[in-house]
Amino acid sequence: MSDEKHVDGNALAGPLSEVFDVDITTTSAKCAGCGDIAVIAQAMVYEKPHSFIVRCSKCDDVLMIVLQKRDATEIDLRGIAWLGVPRG
């Protein structure tokens, strides 16, 4: 996917604010593929109709997939080993 145009993880602020009470873009995540730890804002986000593919900025592995359906937002966290949510 590296030849496709992407934006940074800040593009997830709106869609994920429907699910999380905190700004998830400031949350640290550990890539299950390479072990890199970075805030979600640093990830590479590929926008598709009704979905976001979020990839590690170091190894390009899929961290998460966000699907926006008519009545729900579904999040697949397949590539995140852990997520560190800051306290308010």
C-alpha cells in the first residue's frame, strides 16, 4: 500500500470520537508486527469509502481497520499489541 496516498492518524479523530471518550490520536499503540511504539497520530491512514485502514509508520503492517456503518462503527485492532490510553 505504500504507493497509495495516505494521511496521518489525525484523520481518525472524528470517526473514533464516536466510540472513545478520549482523543484516540494521542494514544500510544504498540505494533504487533515490529514492536514500534508510537501515538496513533503518527500512523499512516488510507481512507476508503466508509473505512480507514491504519498502518504502522515503521513497518507498514495493518494496525487497525475502522468501518463506519450506517448504525455502528466497527474497529478491528488486529495489529495492535497494546493500547495506552492517557488519563483525563
